[in-house]
Amino acid sequence: MNVPLEHLHSKKRDTMDSLEKQLICPICLEMFTKPVVILPCQHNLCRKCANDIFQASNPYLPTRGGSTVGSGGRFRCPSCRHEVVLDRHGVYGLQRNLLVENIIDMYKQESNSTSSKAEPEQKPGVLMCEVHEDEKINIYCVTCSVPTCSLCKVFGAHQSCEVAPLNTVYEIQKMELSEGVAMLVGNNDRIQAIISLLEESCKTVEENGRRQKSHVCESFDHLYALLEERKAELTLKINSEQQEKLDYIKGLQRRYTEHLDTSAKLVETGIQTMEEPEMAIFLQNAKPLLQKVAEGKSTSHLEKLERGYENMDHFTANFKCERRAILNIDFIRGVCVSQVGGSTGGCQGSSAPGPSGVLYKMYKRYRRHQTAQILWVILRTVMVAQQWRVQKVC
């Protein structure tokens, strides 16, 4: 069965149209212009279009004669957004795609051959004038910014308008569009770079926040430990004096109890003696008993508890300064430590190893924590514990 010739021509046109779509540059939207360069991502560009994108993506690189001068640089493929890194030759260091160039040559030859053999017919897509239906659109009205025909200029609505050849305006506007697309691609690259920087900034902020929270928690843990240690020392002092006073009072209580027991027994003996009916026996026992009664009435040999002995108000602690310092704990903008040292900084008149020396050592240890107020609370607690009287510097 013979295939109709018209069907073969139609199939061939479809194949050629499909091939033409594959040979269109994504920047200038025209068939690739030699030389054609292939990117690392295997997409193709006209070298001129690649250079336009490169210049738009790297606006601060020096240029000469429309080409970028210098070494290195990068831009993104307009088709897949893959980043293309150039060497010192710039876009001229990209490899030419000779296969695509050969295909373009063969396509053009085949197109010319097909056009010469084909019957003359009106090309599809040719615009005709709406007013003069038999006239093609062949000029461009610059005043009205619309394409029109020659008759409209001579006899029609555009007689007084400025016009230009259609192909001239076509080339100008197509070049402007190509440059605009290239600039837009370059601008998109810069926006993508900014987005990447912002994403990196988010990660940096999260990491810095996590690290600073860790530093603050660590500093508070050190403060808790130091406060617990100092609390144990102070309560130990209170317990020690409390036990000492209790032992003394209980000793007095024991001696007074013994004296009371002796006196009670003496009273009982005295009552029994007074019940003795025989005077001779009574008198015989009364004299030594009277002597014991006289001794029992005296308590001069027993110590007496001093007034206020049980008072322990001298252990009252004043935490107003420390409480104020804790409430004032905040993040700092800078630390004045240039004069902090063993004997030359900190508190005037103090000698090493004084509070300033301790301050310097503690600062050396905790200077990465960004918590100078916490450091001061720690030092203040130590100073109060050791009965130092220092004045905060800076």
C-alpha cells in the first residue's frame, strides 16, 4: 500500500519542527548561534548568551568590548539552575558543542532544500493588516507602538506617525528582550544567592542561640554550685555554735538537776529527823543535818546562764546586695577588664592576692560565657564569705 506523498511531507514537517524546538536557545529564543557551548549540566547556550548571563550575574567584574575580563566567576544554567563555575578563561573556557553546530547546519540545509522544492504558499503566522486585508504587516509605527502596513502610513490612520522598518524594530526589541532575559537570569542568580545567605544566617542564628543558652545555663549551674557550697559553710558555722551552746546549757541543767535531787533527799531526811521523839537522838542527828541544809541552800557554786546567751542573731545574713545583683543579671555589651589584675586593677589599695586578683582569674575562666553579671554575683558571694569589702569596678 502506497503512503500518500502529502502524508510524508506532513510527517517530515513535524519532525523538522520538533528538531527546531530542540535547537532553540533558552535565552534569545532563537536557533542557536555558533559558537554553541555546552555547560557541565549538558545544556547548551549560544556563547554570546552565556556571556550575557555571566556579565549579569557578575556585574562588578571588569569588561572590555562586551566580554568579561578577568579570571573565574560563576552563573546558573537558565534551564536547570545548576551552578556553572568558570575558570580563568571565562565563557571562552566552556567546551564547544560541535555536534549541535553540525546538526544546526544540516537543519538549515534541509530547511532551505525543502523551501525551494515546496510550492509557494503563505507562511503560517504572517499577520495581515486588519484595515487593508491584502496587505502584510511590514512596518512599525513608532508613535503608536504598533505594527502596521504601508498603506496605513500612506493613506490610513498612521499618515502623521513616525514609522520604522519592521525588521529593524524587530531586531532592536528582540535584542532588548534577550538582554532583559539575561539580566533577569542574572538577577535571579543574585536573589538565589541572597536566599542561600539568609538560609545560612538562619542556621547561624539557631546555632548561636543554642550556644549562648548553653553558656547561660552553664554559668547558672556554676552559680548554683557555689551558692550551695557557701550555704553549707554558713549552716555549718551555725550548727557548730548551736551545738556548743546546747552542750553548755545541758551541762548546767544536769548540775542543777543533781543539786535538786540532793536537796530533795535532804528535805526528806530533815522531815524524818523532825519526827524523832527522842530529844537526845534528835540532837545527835540535827547538827550535821543543819550543816548540810545550810550547804544545800547555797547555789553559789553553780554557774548561771548569761542573759542573751541563747541569742544567735549575729548569724543573720544580709543578702540585699546579692539579691539586687541577681535581679540585675543581664546580657552585657562589653566587659571592662583591661585594668583587672593581681595588684594593679580592680580595687584600689588592695594587695595581691586580693579581690582583683580573684576577679581576673574568674574572668579568665568564664570570659566566654557572656555573663559578667553572673560572674560578679559569684565573686560578690565569695567576697562576703571572706569578709572582703570591695567596690565593683567598671
